[in-house]
Amino acid sequence: MNLDKARSRIAKQVKKVSKGYPQIAIKYFGTADCATQVMVEFIEEEGAQPQSQTFEGTTDVRKDEVIQTTLVKIIERANANTVTEVTDVAPIA
């Protein structure tokens, strides 16, 4: 899947109305110019502890075709009813 298609599929999921659980949250970390990490949090049901996975890259992960395609596959396999994406890049802690 190419980068533009992956980004548009993620954006489409984010635009949907929140329908409850399972939920996926996508958060980017790095500098304002270059997000070198992305964290995906998965919450299966209300009150459940979030499960998270982090992906790192040497370039901007928002422009990495493999990472963005992986995010799409995670959303699809989790059958997520709610997907949120924090577009601001947070500093790496």
C-alpha cells in the first residue's frame, strides 16, 4: 500500500464518529519538524489497561510507508470502533 493511501485510510478512520470500544490512539513523538516515534495504544473495553506498541524510524515516521501501512493493518485487525490521532508531535521523554 502506498503512503498516500495509508494516510487517507487512517484519516478516514479518525473522522468516523466515536463508536466505543475497541479503541486505537495514535501519538507521534520527536521534534516539530520530524516525528521519529509513533505509539499505538489499544484499549479493548472500558476499564481495561491500554496495550501499547512503539515504532521508531530514522526519518519522519509520518512519511514512512511501511510504518503507516502497519498502522492501517493494526486498526483493521483490532476491528477498532474508535480511532484517534494526535497530530501534534510531543517531545520524546
